[in-house]
Amino acid sequence: MATETVVHEDAKHQNEGDAWDGGAQPFKVSYGKLMMWYFLLSDAFTFAGFLIAYGALRFTMPTWPVPDFVFKTAPFGIHNLFSAETGAPLIFVTFMSFLLILSSVTMVRGVQEGHRENKNGVVFWMVLTIIGGLGFLGCQAWEWNNLIGHEHMTVLTNPFGTHEDSGYYTDDTHGHALPAGQQGERFEVGDSYLIHSTGVNAEGEREWTKRNFVTDGGEKGTEQFGPKQFGALFFFITGFHGFHVFSGVVFLIIICLNVASGLYVRRKNGYEMVEKIGLYWHFVDLVWVFVFLVFYLL
Amino acid sequence: MGHLNYEDSKKLVFRGMWLLAAVTLIEVVISLFGKGHLGYDPGDSMVLVMVVGVLIAGLSIYKAYYIIYEFMHMGAEVKGLRMSVLLPVLLLVWAIIAFFHEGNSWKERRQLIKEKNEIEAPKKTSSILLDKQTKSIF
């Protein structure tokens, strides 16, 4: 940091050895790195606010979609390798988590090469980090497309419901009534179901196949939508995290180009800019640890 | 980190990768076990749900600690910086307690209203809600 020795020479003598003089670094880091830490702290509070809101709203509901039922599909038909009933619960998001951990590791390697002033090493590991980040975004795009395009979950509609009683269906899987006296599939309390959509009608409204059932208590019922907060919270929180990943990738690309152009060689500060974007990138991984915990594991 | 030579710190990074991957895998296995996917049916045991929840939350906090201290090198920063970033996070402990309590109380109240709505009102002869004494005045 540059020190202005000429200005306020008198004041400086009065406060000799005072920490408020300026010029000293009580935290032994540059301004930029310190501010990156405080930005991450404030961002952590934003994410914590969202995730705590998810928890609070989940607690207000008697039932809540079960994540291992909602997130049981995987691309390339991988879920077909599992039993049709359970699908591939959480397998795809676990892969996404590994991808983000991996890109965090390559980022640490990039920062290490920066400390050694090894320009080509930094570029190599940063490119791998960018590929990891883009891979994560691709996975998220697939997951969202599957939820919106195939399962028809939106911000305001949540077709993932939960049975509050045990009983039998009186309709087949296509919603057609079974002949009188014939029992459909059995379900237990807490079993999840997905209400399928048959398409969009002439008025542009989506039509749903809500199957009828009889509970063991003898009451007739129809499948109901799950709590709509689930869809809103899911798209909002994973979207906000995905946006962080996206902006992280953009910054990584810019800084990687700067590294390649030799800009940080001239600064001679051990590639501090790479260190700062590294802090941000690890934070994105850190937030995913908690998004993964709250949305998928619990 | 600063005391280690280059080869050692490189090894440490890849050790961190395997550690984080393993902890994530353990979390998923515990979570699926708690949901009854691994051959054991937990039924509706609240105790198991709590134990599974605390275990995976604990492992997630461990992962967070590892990322902050090893990958972000928080362990190498001076104490003042560590404390000024980490201590404010403790405020969230109260936020979690307060908001979860609030959510739960919201659910209970909704349930209470539902139950009260199901209580059949006593058959009344008069449409005006007046007891006998008051009625006699009119």
C-alpha cells in the first residue's frame, strides 16, 4: 500500500504508533482481500436468510415434498437402471456436488501456482475450474428443464404431493375410473405422488390427471397439489446460487484472460487477483454444501 | 500452508478433494438410509429423523469448516480477521431457532383453527346470539 508521507506530517507525529494512522495493516491482508471476505460474509447472510425461510415455511406445512422422490431422475436414462418405484434418488445432485468440489480443488491449485508466479500453471488450472463451473451450470439447466418441461413444476404450481392417509386408488394411472369393486394400487401415509399433466387445453390452461382414491377410513378423495412454496423456494434459491456460479464463471474467464495476457506478472503480488476470485469460487462451493443439505438431504 | 513446501501443499489439496467427496458420499448414504431406501424401513420414527438430520447437518458444517480453513486459507489469517468474519455468523443460530419456532407455531395454529372449524355449532332456536336472561329484557 502506498503511504503518503508528505501530507499531515504534524498529525502523524502527534499520534506516533497509533493504529489509526493508516499505512499499517492490522489484519495483514490487502484491502481487496479483506473486502472480499466481508462481501462473502454479507452474501452468506443473504443465503442464510433464504435457507432459513425455506426451513420456516417447511415447518408451517403438515406435508412437504420428499426430496428423494422429487429428485430421482438423471440424464441419459440413468434412473432406468434403478427400480421404477424409487428411481435414482439424489444420484444426479450428488454428481453435481462432486463437480463443484472438483472445480474448487482445481481453483486451489491455480492459486498455488500463482504464488509460485507460474503463469502457465495458473491458466491451466483456471481453465479446468471454468470447465467444472460450466459443467455444473449444464447439470442445473438439465435439472430445471426436467422439472419445468417434463414434470411441470413452476414457481406457483407444485405437482409433488403427499398422501395424508393410507388407502387404495380407484383410478388407474391415467386417471380413468376402474370397474366398480376393483381395487387400484395401495398407498401408505406419507407416500409421495406426482400429478401428471395431460397437456394444455384450448384456453391455454394446463390439464392434470388427478387420481381418485378411497382411504382406509372409507373417505373418498382426489390427489391434491403439494405446497406451492416448494416450487417458489426451489427455483428462487437454486436459481440464486446458479446465478452466483454463472457470475463466478464470467469473472474466472476475465481473470484467466488477464493472467494469460501477463497483466499480473507485472503487478508482482503473487497473482493476488487469482486469490480473490478463488475466495469467491470457494464460497460458491460452500453455499452449495448448505443448499445440498437443506434441499436434497434433509 | 506457508510452512509447507510445494509438493506437500499439493498433496494436501488432493487429500482435501478425497475427504470432501467421501464426506458428501457418507451424507447421501445416511440421508437415503433415513428415507428407507437402503433396505431398512424407518417407519415414522421421529428419533431416527432427528439423528439423521443432526448427523448430516454436522457433516455439512465440517465440510464448511474444511473449505474455509484449508481451501480459503482462513487458518493462515490473523486472529482479528478470523473473528470479524466468523463471529457474526453466530447470529444465525438465533435466527434458526426463532424462525423454526415461528414456523412450527404457525402450523399448530392452522391445525387448531381447522379443528375448531370442525366442531359442530349447537343448534340454536334464535338467529340472534342472545342468552335467555338478556332475551327476557326485550
